[in-house]
Amino acid sequence: MDEEAASTAGRRSLDADLASDAAAKAKTPTANLHAVELHREAAAWWRRAGDARLVERHETWAKLHAQLAARLGDDEG
């Protein structure tokens, strides 16, 4: 495993998890789209670090937040 990439990935994972928490509280499309962006970034860093399990975890969370953002956007319209 690339230790430098893993270190950055760990920080990005924390940022993404915090964004997920914020999105759950805010319940807005914007907050969920921000979480999507951060989870995708974390997945990319874990891919560089060589941890497929964490890549899958963050990609799954990104998809879930994208779906929620779409549903919340429909509710606003």
C-alpha cells in the first residue's frame, strides 16, 4: 500500500464522513451533493493507495447521497 496516498485517503475519508453526517442533518440536495463529491474524492485516493474495500465503501456512499439529493430536489420542485 502506498503510505502517502493512504494518509491522504484517510483524511479525505474523514472529510467525506463528516459531510455525510452534515447531509443527514441538513436534508438538502446541496449538502448531499457535497457529500457525493467528497466520497468520490476519498474513493479516488483509496484507489491510489490500493484498498479496494474502501474504494467500494466510498463509491457506495456517493451513490446513496446522489440518490438522496435527487429525491430531495424532486420534493422541492
